[in-house]
Amino acid sequence: MRKIPRIKVSGVEKSNGLLIVLSGPSGAGKGTLCRELLRQVPDVVYSVSATSRAARPGETEGIHYFFRSRDEFRAMVEQDELLEWAEFCGNYYGTPRFAVEQSLQAGRDVILEIEIQGALQIKKRFPQGVFIFVVPPSLDVLAERIHKRGTEAEEVIRKRLDTAVHELEYVSEYDYVVENDEIPAAVEKLHSILVAEKCRVKRRPLFFKGAVS
């Protein structure tokens, strides 16, 4: 019987961190899932987005968003300080470039919670990213969640629901879809996705010294 060669592995090449992009309709619970994932996996870095919208009650500058005026946001676009940006429901949203690239190069995983327009821009620049679409159990549940916020006028809520129906058409652009029915179960799915992605062969290049008979 022919002997099976034994392979010596000399080491594993250090790779950049994962870029995790989380999107989904407003009210799907992206923020809640993101916060819980960060609590359970503290090594993941949260990318704070910039926005031109006003802060909601309880939101803090530099933690939830970088709140900027529309003119300040446009200046960031002109100076190429954003990895992506988009206009959503009358407000600008974008991802500051420097901190994200610095963390990835240091081997740290970065999670972005961004709108679909921005996610598609990121996909063109970072096709190796992990793109996850969060959906609610149903549109009725989505409407209920948005109403419970109590922070927006009825006209804005209707616009968000109409937008959500349109956004669901983009699910196929993502690598994974996670239904946010029960938060613990949804977070477990997100964590499992990250573990699986880190085990991909293409993310863990090996160097072989050859076979030993």
C-alpha cells in the first residue's frame, strides 16, 4: 500500500481583520444585535458612522454617531474622508475611512452597521468583506417596532415601511440573512457566521515545506 505523505506546516500567515457589514430595514433591530454581539465578542471593533441627522434621545456623540451638519458632511465627502456614504430618508450617513482601515490592518475585526446604499459601495471596495442582512419576522412586526420608538412622525414611519419593502429586494447582494425574531438566537447566528468565516481556507493561507514520506 502506498504511504500517504505527511505535510509539514511551517506557519500561518497573519491576515487582516474581517470587515463585517450589517444592513437591513430600519426597525429590524440591527443596532440591538450589534451592541449585543460587541458585548459578547469584545475583540470586535465597532465603526462609528457619521450622520447629518439630529441625535435621538440617549444618543451620544462619538459613541452612536458622529453628528455633523449637512455642510460638514459634504466637506468630508469632498476630502475623501469616507469609505462610503449615502442619503437615506433625507439625511446623510457615512463611514469614516481612517479608523476602519487602521483596525483591519492591525488584524482586528470591524463591524459596520450601515444602510444598503453604503453597503453596496463597500462591497465594491472590499469584496472580501462579510455582508449580513438583518430582517424582521414580518412587515407587521417591523411596523410595530418603529411605532414603539415614538421618535418619528407618522409620515416618516410610512416612508420607512415603504423603503423597507424596496430594501428587501437587495437581500441577494449579501452573503448571509439573519432573521431577528429572538435577540439571543439572532446574535448566536451572527457569532457563528464570524467563526465560520475565520475558518475559511482563503482567510488562513498556509506555507508548506513539502511532503515527508
